[in-house]
Amino acid sequence: MITSKQRARLRSMANNMEVILYVGKEGVTQHVILQAADALKARELIKVTVQKNAPFDSAREACDALCERVHAEPVQTIGSRFCIYRQARENSRIRLEDL
């Protein structure tokens, strides 16, 4: 569980990030889960966009569904975009203790 101070720091880090993953009309599929897991392993913090034709009522629902499947923490949801964080098991680039 991340604290509000750590979440604020992660939000500021995600502010200038580009979207690297899209959730489309199929929703959170196995392919999306694998891509998210690989991206989280490499980057720890990723930004995702939910397309208009996705089967979710809100980006929050998509964020919760994806976080549950990849064991990540939601950082921020704005409009159709959200950021998630998962600390790497080894050689972590972003250390929560330092935030």
C-alpha cells in the first residue's frame, strides 16, 4: 500500500509520461495484461488510456480491473487515462522509501 505522499510523488513523475498501453473494445484481455506486466517490470510506472468503445463505464473500472490482474497500485485516474505502479522485485528504479 502506498501512502498519499508517495502517491503524490508518483503522480508528479507520471505527469510528463506518454501513454504506452491502450484498453480497447475487448476490455482487459490476456494480451493487455501481458503487455502491462511487461511494461511494469521494465518501467514500474505506466500510463494507460481507455478507448471510447471499451466495455467499461469509466476509466476507474478499467484501472481497478487491470490493477487486480497485474498486482499493481492505482496512482491516478483523470478522464479516460490512468496511471498504475508496481515496484520491481529487483533493481527497483523508483524506491517508495525515497519518495
